[in-house]
Amino acid sequence: MTEKIPVVAVVGPTASGKTALAVALAKALDGEVVSADSMQIYRHMDIATAKPSEEEKQGIPHHLMDFLEPTESFSVARYCELAHAAIGDIRRRGKLPIIAGGTGLYVDALLGNMAFEEQETDPALREELHAELEEKGLDALLDEIRSFDPASYERLKEGRNPRRIVRCIEVYRSTGMTQTALNEKQITPESPYKAVKFGLKAADREYLYERINRRVDLMMEQGLLEETRAFYAADFGDTAAAAIGYKELLPYLSGEAELDACLENLKRSTRRYAKRQLTWFSRDESIRWYLIDEESFDEICDNAVSHIKEVFYE
């Protein structure tokens, strides 16, 4: 065994089969799963985030999932803190930690050992920025970010998360440093882990998109509309704005659009999200990719198990 902690990561776009592969690897290699999904951390958001059921988990423990209220704040730094602790606990019990999820920033920050400096929060500045948001709107704040930090603008314009947009401006106004520069400064070269990374994708992008479309249909059968209605009724705030699956159905619930149109928009938003995930992970040359439309699940699993054994145990 290597001196560094052995860790397996299963990444890729939504609906590619990450959970199933992670569970299969955990069963084959006596492992436990640590989630790397920025939305599955929240309670009450089960169907929209495709949170695995107990049946899908097949008795394998899953960490960092379904533990936070949607009203509670969370950060990449906090994720890394909790994930490091979970991995340490798994390893102390002699089991293999398996990271599984599609939030690339979480995976990279954790396995790349990003060091986070605590940033002070200025309540007065935060209040001022929220007032600007109310008065000028999200696009005006995004335009401001583009003027001083184009890289963050490109990252934030898709999700349009008000909390993250406000935070980006707050960091710049209070420290004079852009979020991009701060992130680069915080990356440290040495990681405590020896990671084997597997990625799932399709040679034919349309194959993946059809899986996404079928998943949305299944979510509706499982009660996505009712979950969305309950989520907005509970007034959980900004989290809902960032969760694909809720905001697309809101026009139907408010009587502004037909359900079919909202579902098509949801499928389109999910496909775009999958494309962004693929773009993010494609930059990592250490990922060993498997094609879900050309290889059977059993072939992928057997190949992955053999590779893990070769790297960690031989």
C-alpha cells in the first residue's frame, strides 16, 4: 500500500451512472462512498437532486449526503473539512474511500488539497450588496464581476446563484483580490491522497441526453412536482434558485406556463448542466474514462476493480 491514503473517485455528468458504479466498487473492494454533490447535501431535496434511495445504496454507507437544512450556508472549504474527516474515518476502519459526484469544484478542491483562508464577512457590505441586487438585478452584478474578474463571470453566469454572485463582489471590494486570484493562491501542490479517478461519459452525446430525458420523466413519476411545491411553500431561499428541477417548474406552479413547456425547459437545463460538467472534468488528464454507450456496466466495473487492485494492492 502507498503511504498516501488510497482514494477512488467516480465522476462525470448527471445521469451517467456514477452512483451505481461507486456502489459496485464499494461492494467489490470493501469501500464506503463519500458524496461530492453540492445539492445532495441538503435535506428535503430528494427527487430533484437524484439522491440515491436505500435500495440503490445496497447497504453501502454514504457520507456527506442529506445532512444540511437548505437554509444553512455551506462552502467548498466546509465540504473539504467534512470530506477529509469522513475519508480519515473510513480509512481508520480499514475500508476504501470512494468519492462519487458531479460537482467538479468539490472533487478538485478535496483531492488537490486546496487550502482555504478564512475570509471575514462584512455585514454592512453584505447588506449593501443585497440592496444593490434588489435595485439593479442579477445581470447588473454579473456585469460588475465581468469588469474585474472575467473568469468568475464565466463560472457564475450559468448558475446565476445570487449568494455566490454577491459573495464574489464582496470578496473583491473587501480584499482587493478577485475570487479567481484567491482560488489560485489557495491551491497547494501536495495532497494526502493517492487518487484513482474514473469518469463516465458517452461517445454519442445524444445517448447521454436521452438518459437525462428519461430521468426527468422518472422524477415526475416519483413526485417531483409535489416536492417542488412543498419546497417553495417552505421558503428555503436561495438554494431553490440554484437547484435544477425546482426553478424550471415554478412557472407552472404559479400559473404562468404549461407543464409540458416547463418539463422541456427542465430537460434542456439538465442537458446544459451535463455539458458543463463534461467540460470541467475533461480538463483533468488523470481521469480514466469509460463509455457507457459502448461498454456494459459489468465490463466497466470489472475493468475499474482490476485497475484499482493494480494501483493500490500490487
